[in-house]
Amino acid sequence: MDELEDYVEREIPHLRRFAHSLCGSAEEGDDLVQDALERAWRKRHSWRREGSIRGWLFRILYRVFLNSRRARKPAAADVDAESLADPANVRLSPQEARLTADDLRRGLEALPDEQRAAVLLVALEGVSYDEAASMLDVPIGTLRSRLFRGREALRRTMSDVERMPARLRRVK
Amino acid sequence: MTGMEEIEGGRRWKEELLHLYADGLIRRHPDLAATAERLIAEDAEARRMVEDIRAINRTIVETAPLSPDLPLRLREAFRPHKRPVLPRIGHAAAAVAAALVVGFFAGHLIGASSRTSIPEATIAFLTERQSDPGRVAADAAMAGVQAARAVAEADRLEMGRGLPDFSGAGFTLFDVTRTLAGEGQSLVTAQYRNPESGEIVELAMMPMPQMPVPPQKGAEGGGGRIFWSDGLLAYGLKASEGQPDLGALARLASSDGNWMLTASDTSVPAAQTIEAAPVTAPFPAVGAVPSASSDMPQAIEPVLPEEHRRGS
């Protein structure tokens, strides 16, 4: 395995995590990562050594994602509720954690793809806004705008949900 | 700048500062951090905003942990590809078809023995595929089989017109049959003989999706049988007579271009012949087969679908 392959393999867990959240489905996310990696292989000569491999890969993944979304309307997310909130990782009660995660998932699904990507990328990767803008291949101002709008929409969703009696929230 | 613009500019600046603070991106800028903390202390809405952003970030991270497991298909994705990857539905097909392949070879080459000698890499491949959520439903899998077959089978069966050339190891082809196995998988069985040593080997080939498996000897009986796959076809080689070096033959078969053509009539796609089931007639032989010995079957009419026969 050459140096680039080695670096790329180390980034796959990060790509998967982002893709799973972006697509709302582990299977669809893995398909996206596979497509992105295959594209990256074909375009590997475009990677410049001075650039960040993670940024390069995320840029490719996000482009592939947008292209696939243009080709079809996203299907209803099929996320295993168990995977939404791991009680071991949260301070809330398991039930509350699941409710919060479920609410957040619905809020994220309702966001435009571009806002969802910005919100997820900053949260998951902890990158600066400059880096996030580069990874999504958009100007920094656009990134800020998408991030802030996306978060504001999520806050509204979550606060609306919080106002509901808990016993009613799970009724569908 | 008008008064409204100044207010708007100030509002945006404040908003950005609070987002940066909530994201922990101004820790290295004490002045900015102090300003943000002052805003939070003075303004309940600012404090709520920072708390909300942090809660959103935390929930996103908690619900999407980094997974140490790396599916094989992703590990292999940033590598050279010998052939186009099957459509997505092919993944379901892969599990089923590969199981058929392995199941067949296990039965074909091991016979009545209850012990199997399926290569570990193949088992790992199957396990990875079959444990993938959503890909175990039988209906989806069968739909995948049909679709994958429609897309990929024709090309693969064209490969069935050729066979590995073992002449470099002194073996010449003397019999070829094609049958159907399992769910309509085409199976080619070829027998080779070494006239000097009297050794005979039997090679079985059938379509196998996706995953190359390097030659591996079966666990049972040492060198009595060997399995491998080039990601396109799955191979099983066994010794029928004597103790030939199966590893050397497998290496020959795995060498690029080390194949010989056994069918000269390419006007009829080999894929069409699977409609006549079961097919047991040998392939039509070609006079120019380099390793063909005198006991190789003479040219035989290719097996045609019913409509072709009626039309002739």
C-alpha cells in the first residue's frame, strides 16, 4: 500500500461518520463513501501533497453527494432508532437521549442538504469555518450563512418539541 | 454606513462570535473569548443560543460515533479496479451468488465429506457481506441476483469461451462441459491431462461477483484441491489422478493472458446458451488451440437457445 492509500484509509471512518449523518442511513452513507473513494482513486493525481487529504476527500464526497441528490429526491431516512442515541454516551436518561436524538434527526432531515452538511461537518469534525468552507468547496461567507441558518432552524425545531408534553412526542 | 446597517452589522458580528465561542474556535483568542463571555453573562438569549449550539453539536457527535470497523468494500474502494463495480443491488447478489459458488465448490470438490475447506478469505467476504444490514432479505437478494445476472452475466459467460492454458506445466485440455448449477449459475468444468506423468486435474469455474480471493489450498487433504477467484470467476481445481502441483497450475491460470480460446464461433453469445438447461455438450473446439492435444474433442455445434434451433 502506498503512502496515499495509507492516508486515505485512515480517513475512511471520518468519511463514514459524516456520510451516515448526511444521508440519514448507514447503508446509503457507505454507498456514498464507496462512490467517493472510487472517484478519489480516479482523481488521485489531482491531490496536491501540500493539501489536506481529509479536505480533499470530503470535497469529493460532498460533490458526489450533491450529484446523487440532484439525480433523485432523497428517500425517507431509515435510521435504526437504536443507533440514534447510545445511552452509554449521554448524560440524559436513555429515553430522553433517544427523544432528543430523534428530534434532532428529524430536524436535520428537514434542513436543506447544504445547511445540513455545514452543521454536521463543523460538529463532527470540529474544523474551523475556513476548513469547513474548503471541505465543502464554498466561500467562507456561504459556509457561515448555511451553518447559522441551519442551526437556527434546528434550535426552533428543538424548542418547539420541548414545549410539547413528553408523553405526546412519540405519537406518530 | 447607516444606523440600520451598523445595527445589522453588529448583530451579525455578535452572532458569529457566539457561534465561534460555542464551537470552541476562539479559545486561543482570549480577548474574543472574554467578549463572548461578557455577552453571555449579560444576555440570556445569547446564553441560550450558546447552550443550544453546544447541545446540537454534542447530540450530533454522540449519535454518530467513529466506527473502528472498516467494511471490506470501502477498504478496497481506493484501489485499482480491474472491472466496473456491480450495481448496488449487486451487493445483495454478491452474498447469495458467492454462497452458491462456495456451496457448489464445497459440494462439487469435497463430495460426500461433511467437512468443508472453504478459504478463510472467502468466508470473511461472505460474513462481511451477509452481516451488512438490509442485505439479508431474501427477496432483495433474489432481486439482486436477477439484476446482477442481467447486467454482468453476459460478459462473464463470454469468459466461458476461454479456459486457462496449463500447457506451461505440461497439461493439455481433453474435456470441457458446461452445466447449470444452483440458481442458474453457469458452471464450466474442464479436465486437463499431463501425458508424461499421467496426472489429471479438473478445473471448475463459475461466475463469482466482486471479491478476488488469492489461491488457497483447501484445509482438508492438503494439496488435493485449491480455490481462488479473480473477482470475475470463481475457480476450483482438484487432482483427479496423481499429485499434481495445484499451486503452480493456479498461478498459471491467474496469469494475465494465459488463456486459450475454446470456441471459435463468436456469433452466438455464450450467455444465450444458458437458456438450454442443463447444458452438457462440450464447447466447440478450435483448431488453433495451442495446448490442445489430439484427444481434444472435435468441433461440435454450439448449444443454441430453442428459438435458434427452430430457425435453423
